[in-house]
Amino acid sequence: MAASTRFCVAVHILASLALQRGKPVASEEIAASVGTNPAVVRRLLSDLASAGLTQSQLGKGGGAMLAKAPKKISLLEIYRAMDEPAIVAPPRSMPNQTCLVGRNVQPALRRVTEAAEAAFFATLAGASLKQIVKDIKADSMAA
Amino acid sequence: MAASTRFCVAVHILASLALQRGKPVASEEIAASVGTNPAVVRRLLSDLASAGLTQSQLGKGGGAMLAKAPKKISLLEIYRAMDEPAIVAPPRSMPNQTCLVGRNVQPALRRVTEAAEAAFFATLAGASLKQIVKDIKADSMAA
DNA sequence: TATTTATGTAATCAGTCCTATTACGGTTTG
DNA sequence: CAAACCGTAATAGGACTGATTACATAAATA
């Protein structure tokens, strides 16, 4: 699978914005930190803005800014904004419905996987962008 | 992303074996229940055998069987046997190491994502193949 | 022993998704 | 009006999935 790296990059972007405290940051500047193309950053920023996490200022001197305080942005919100697919992907072809197992395995399994995904999300919900920013600063102190 | 469906299919396969109570089941028969190609089933079975969850009998009248009791097979073991990639994929290109954020975001983020993945795995570890089989039977009763 | 049935594995192919890149229209500042 | 910047679409290269075919090997059986 070519797994999506969007979530990690989105966190990187938001952390960069948080460290600028309201000053608009150009997509080109962010892209230089992430190590990717400005258009990629703008595309992610577009999704983050739709989710209400950022806002952009057009025109000269413009750029992206946080729309909420870092403390109020949970990692789950960021994850959701990326519209990632389910962690556990169901089979592509329909199982044989005339078979006892084929008819019932996937619903039975889904009950467990949904609980597991919920546990995953709950952990992300418990961490905020502020914590990430704090960790970034702490790492810089230690070095 | 073309997410992997291997885990769900593997559970389907193992549930089919569990319901046969030790009688070897041919890959063709399993494939008919799953709705896929026998070679796909054999490939998954190969991974499951490597993980010690199944064993195969070659030759005429052969097929696959469980190597352990359903009660002793957790969904986490099955998931691990599929060798799925990490749930949260790190960026492909290295962030700019001369930048405070670029240097430190990913390690900081990883601490949280590892905790989230651990929560996901813990839930899978708490469920066994036996439960799935029981649910399958229960569903058939209800219908 | 020859035949039949099955597994194990490799090779290939089409389809899908991801990221990078280019391009261009629209917006705001100066 | 010119410059800087965003928003979005289109395209291309790479990577991974699952389906399929093929074939060597192993075990049961007549």
C-alpha cells in the first residue's frame, strides 16, 4: 500500500503555523520546512481550512494562519480533516452470501475493528497541537 | 490509498477453518466462500502458517487446518501475521533538518501515534477467533 | 507405479492511490 | 499596474493490491 502521509505532514504544517503566532506563513516557506512542493502544502491547507483549523490570507504578504488556539486543536481533528480511509479495509469482493461464514464474518469482525479504531481515535483526541509544539521546543532545549 | 484487505480476508479464512474442526479445507473451497482466487488464499495461508496459526497438508485430500485452538488465536496475532504497514505513515521526504520544526515534529508526533497504535492493538489483542466464530453462529441463529 | 488432487511459489497484469509538478486564474498589497 | 500569493485542476511517475496463470512438488489412491 502506498499509505497516506497526509496526517504527519498536516501536523508539521500546523506546528509551523503555531510557532509563528498569527503571522501569515507562505506555502513556499512551509514547503521548504516539510521538504515538499508548495502546491502540496496548499492542497493540505485547503483541507485544513475546510475543517476550520486554519485560514488563509490571499494576496501579497499573505499566507496561512491558525484559526484556533493550539490548545484547542486535537490531533484527532487534524486526522479527521485529512479524510483518511478506515484503518481496517473490508474485502473488495462480496463474500459468498450463500455460505454461513461468508454471510456473517465481516459484520462480526467489524464490531471488533470499530472498537479498535475507536481506541486509536480516543488517544489522538487526548493530544493537542499545543503538546506537539511544547515537545518541539523541549527537544530544542535538550539539544 | 489502495488499502490492504488482507486482515479481513485472513479472519474469514481462519473462521472457515475453525468451523471445520480439524478437517483439511482446500484453498479452492475457501476461495469460493471469500469470493476470490485460490492462489490469493494460498498466499495468505502461507503467511498464516509462517506465523504458526495454520498448517497445511499436501497432496490429495489435503488442505489447511488451524494449528491452535480458536480460543488461543487473538485477532492481534492475525493482524501481525499479515505484516501490515504502520497505521500512521511518516513523510516520504526527510523534513528540513536545519529548521526547528523540521528537526523535531516527527519524533514528537511519533510518541502520540505509537500510543494510539498501541491502543488499537490492545483492543485486537482482547478479541479471539473463538469470539468471531461464536458471533457467526449467533447471527445464523437469529436469522 | 501411475494418476489424481492439492499445496507453494513465482511471474505478470490491470487498477488504484499517492505525491510531485506544472499551470493558470483570482486576490490583495503597494 | 505590478508583484506576491492563494486555490485548484490536470498530468505523470511510482508504489502497492489483488487477480490470474503457470508449474514444480507432495501425498493419497487405484
